[in-house]
Amino acid sequence: MKAFGFSLKYLGITLLALTLILGFGWNTAEANNGKVEVLIGFEGKPGPAEHRLIGSQGGKVTKELKRIDVLLVELPSHDSEWVINALRNVPKVSFVEENGIMEAHSQTVPWGIDRVFGDGSYSFPTWNASRGEGIGVAILDTGIYCDHPDLIVIGGTNTIDATGHCSDGSGHGTHVAGTVAALDNDLGVVGVAPDVDLYAVKVLDDGGGGTVASVVAGIEWAVDQDISIINMSLGGGHHQTLQLAIQDAYNEGVLLVASAGNSGPRPNSVSYPARYPEVIAVSATDINDGFPNFSSRGSQVELAAPGVSILSTLPANRYGYGSGTSMASPHVAGVAALVRATDPALSNVEIRKILQDTAEDIGLSSDRQGYGLVRADLAVAKALENQPDPIPDPDTDPEYGVEIIPTDGEQKTATPGYDVTYEFTIKNTGTEDDTYDISIDGNGWSATTSTSSVSIDAGGSVDITVTHSIPDSAGDDDSDTGTLIVSSDNATSTASFTTTVEKPAVPGDPIAMTATVSATSAWWHNRNIWRADVTITVTYEYNSPVKGAEVKGVFGNNGSVVGVTNNDGEIILESGNFRQNVDQVMFKVESVILEGYYWDSYFEKIYIDRP
């Protein structure tokens, strides 16, 4: 598969190119201190005599450009012209000139971008409603030069070679990307939707060639990433594999846009994948809404867009002009992103219908313009019209209100004789400060709160803990529900929590307990000896902690160490001494003993490196 041909005329500028603004009136070049700055060039390196000469005329050398024998000098503004003329007559002085102003190139709005926004002018009023924020657009092309300061590429893939998705030796993909998403940053150019999430999907090599497999792999990657819009400024013949991939992406809700091709003036010349019914086929127009001879035409053309002498981004921080339906297609992809961002609930079918309904009839035949020239301003306005009116909130700014937010769940399991804790956030949703009483309502097991009263500023919040105690007599699968009540004289809210009993295995049951080494440390005891410790956590098989279990472990050949787990089921075991030449030691659990229960005898091991 071969990318459609396009022509580029590189601008003779780079990102950091500067324009010298010449001003010959010396009085306009005054420094902030009321002095005039001039550059004095010398034939040969200026020495002490030249410095003294400048000082004798009231001047001050502020910088020496040593490689080119030039001095930056401040002169008094009141007699600067006389001094300048005098300096020009000094034999060793080759020139005297003003320290001219330098400015960065400002941002340009390409004519194609301006045209699709209709009657609006930069900065386009349409952007107040949508700039494409959060909408993914995948550029299936020759890659994108990701370091361009006018582009932000947030991800991508390469399905054709190992050069990476940020490699673009052709410049084609970078140019396409700029039309969609060049940043609105007072630099270079601007795209139709400058806030989209831009993805570089390299499916063509640097010569603009690829295969059906590489393109299909790119489509599948974009679908898997949930990217909303795919632009394909490429084409070739019909292949069933390609058609299946297009149909799958469309069925998954992806909006597909492709260039119609550059096979004009031959009739019925729209190429694939633009020719497939699931794809928006885009033809090209010129600055006068005319139809360029190169653009493909046919009944499959759905929309037209600017495609002649389009200024956009290029690799190595450059900008340049390109012509072709490849340049037209990204205008439509950008407009689709604006519509999608206006109402993310719109389907690809609905977005496509909006683009069709709002296209401008520019007087071309339907096989050249389809529904017409894509219009960003009209499409976004249409999407806004289609949105339902929001349901009014009867009390959007109440004086008093409270909300309880569970932060670690409302249902837990536990063992008889243990406590379970639930965390809640209490939020004052009103516009006034308030004080709340906190209590528990329940007829079963005991439950307490970490505090019985809180004062919360308007809009503020406080975290509290509820402790639910499970009696020793609780049976397997028993449960109890409590209700947390937060109330003041002005507002009340409730939240529930439920604890269910899971009794540990009775004697004789297998695998009653497990032990896990969860933390380690090692340190030098003195300069020749080091030690280590480990933390072992013992739990029942459903993760409740086991307290009072005797744990025995061994550090290599250092001998056994023993300890008893605490209420959290944890014990820290410390090794004896290891010499400096011991690089690593293995710790393993030898046994876990608790009367009436069995350990599964799995030897939990861990290796500890010398500190």
C-alpha cells in the first residue's frame, strides 16, 4: 500500500528563526536607562586603546563578542549621533550599528483552518464550546516527529519497522498531524482541534509505503486503545482483510476518515480505504473553493476540505506547504474531534450525520464535494443544539447539607472475637459551617465511632472510623448490619455497614493457616558483621490475622529464631551475625504452631542481600 503523493514546499524558517526588525532612528533604540545601545565592529581585536576611546566619549562597553571582534556599547542618548559619527571615522572601526530588536515568529493560522471555521476569525468562537479536549485522534501515516514544539504526541505504535512511532523521515505524517492538532501557542501554526489527544501510528515507512497488514495492525491498535477517531491519509486497492478491519473498527464506534486520493481528473477514482462505506472519503479544495485537478472524485466522496498549499508542521521543528487530499482529510478528522468533545455521548454514526448536515454547499458536483465543505463552526453548533437541556436542580446552593462517603467498603468478613473497622468521610455539602452528632443504630453486635461529634466548615470534610466488634459466640455465616447516623439541627445523612462471620478451620481441616514474609531489612552491626530481620504475617485462609501463633524460622546456617504473632498476626524475627564475606542469606519459615490448628507446611522463602 502506498501513501498518496503530496507536495511540500519547505519554509525557509525554523522554530527558532528570528526576524531582524531594522530601525534606523537611533533615538528609538534607547535602553531602559536612557542610553543608546550600539554594536561597534573592529578590524582586528579591540584592545585597551579602543576601550579608552569609547570611555572618553562617555560610552560604556557592556559586552565583548570576541570571535567576531565586536563590542556592545552604551552611549549617552543626548549626543549619541555625534559620538557615532566620530567613532565611524576611527581607522580601526569597520562599522557602527544599532543593537537591533529580534522577535520570534508569531503563530500563523493556515488558510484551510480559517476556511473550515466559516465566518469566525481567530481565535475562533467555536473553541469556546470545544477544542477537542480529551478526544483521541490516531494518525495512521509515516509516523510523527514527536519533538516538534507545536505538537504533543501522547502515545503511538509502529507496525511496519523498528524505527519507532516518533520517526518520520517522510514528513507526511507530521504534516497531517499539524492540521489536526498543532497547538494554539503563539508559535508556528494552529490545528483545527489543538487540545486533542494525538497518537502517532506509523503504518508507512519513510518512503510513504506500507502493506495491508501494517495498516490493519495500526487500525486494530487504535481500536484496542479506545481511540475515537482515525485519520488515514493513505490509500491503495481493495483487500478483504482491510475491509474487515474497517468494518470492525466502525462497529466498535470509531469514526474513520480517509483521503479520497490524488488520481484526478479520472472519474470514479476514489481509492481504498476511503471508498469503503464505513469511511468518510474526503476530496480537496483550493483557496477559492475550486476543485484541484489532482483530487480524486466519485460517488463515494462524502466531504470536501482544503487541500492545496496547506501550511503545517514538519520534522526538525520546520513548517511547510503541502497539497493533496492527504492534507484535506485531517481537516475533517479535526472537526469530528471538536464535535465529539462537545458531546462525548455521540456515536460515530451521529457525528457523521452532523458533519453531513452542516457541510457547506460550495457549488461543486456531488462527486467532487459530496455533502459539501466541512464546517467546524456549524457542526459544533449543531451538536450543541442536539444536547438535552439540563434538569434544573431545585436547590443548587443549599445552606446546610451533609453526605457520608464510604472510603474502604461497606461489607467485610471477620473471625469471631475480632474487630473490623470501616472508614467513612463526612462532608459538609452546605454553604454554612455546621456541627454534627455521630452515632450508631443497630440491635446486634457492638459498634463504636472514633468520635461522637464533629464541626465541619462549609465544603469541608472529616474522616472517621467505625469499629464493629464480633463476639466470640458468633457462628459461621452470621452477620450483623449497623447504621452510621450523622445529624445536626439542619441536616441528616446515614450509611450502613455489614460484617459477616467466616470461622477458621477446625482441628483436622487442612491448610488452616498461611505465613507470608512481607518485609525485610539488613544493616551493619559493626564494620565486619551484618544482621537482618524479616516480618512474617500469619493469616487464616481468608486473610484474617492469626494472633498468638508461634513462628519458627531460620536464616541460612545461622540457627533458628522463634517468636509469637501479635494481634495483627505479625512477628519480626532477627538474625544472628553474618560476616562481611557473606553476600546473601536465605530466610525460610520452618513452622507455624497454634493449638488446635494446622499450618500447611509451605516453606515461605526469601533471599536477603548484604547491606
